Amino acid sequence: QVQLVESGGGLVQAGGSLRLSCASSGRFFSRYAMGWFRQAPGKEREFVAGINWTGLSSYYEDSVKGRFTISRDNAKNSVYLQMKSLKPEDPAVYSCAASAAGSAYDRYAYQYAYWGQGPQVTVSS
């Protein structure tokens, strides 16, 4: 069983930065591909970024490319999402997810077996 706990959400001005963290309690964190998803009110959950188990391969949704960076530290059982140049369209609940048999390119929710609760990210204009 893998439990994921995110932190780092909050309120930031447009153009600002936030760093989300996701810590895993599982013993085999390093074997999982990890992803970040977001869901805004009234919208479908969407893929944001993914990273493979080594951390050497990552993949981003087009709207966040160049602004967001996903990384991981397997020694700390953690994955991160550095968000820069935040825009008014970025606010959502952001959730991390773990995929036991996946890759950085898994962009669909069904490909991930474990999910965190997700912090709220709010961007003020």
C-alpha cells in the first residue's frame, strides 16, 4: 500500500512561484512512476506532469511546459512540482499519483493506482 501526502499549496500572485511536495510512505517508492494532476472546479481532472522511476525522464502537459518542473528524490520518497510564472488558469487542486507499471508518459488517471488528497493552489491576478 502506498500513501501519498502533498504539501506546499497556497495563494500566490500571478507570475509567482510555488513548490508542491508529495511524500510517500511506501517501501518501494523508487519503483513507481509519479505524476501530478490538477482539477479545477467544474472541470475534468487533467494531467500536468509525469516522471519515471529513475527521475531521468519527464513529460509535461503543453500548457505548463517551460513553467513547471517535476523532480523526485527517491532517498526521501518524495516527488516535487516546481511551478513558476503561475497564471490565472493554473488554480486547481493538485494531486500526486503513483503508477507501479508506468512511465513518465502516463497521462491518464486510470494508469495511476495511488493518489494523494491534493493541496489547493490559488492564483490572484
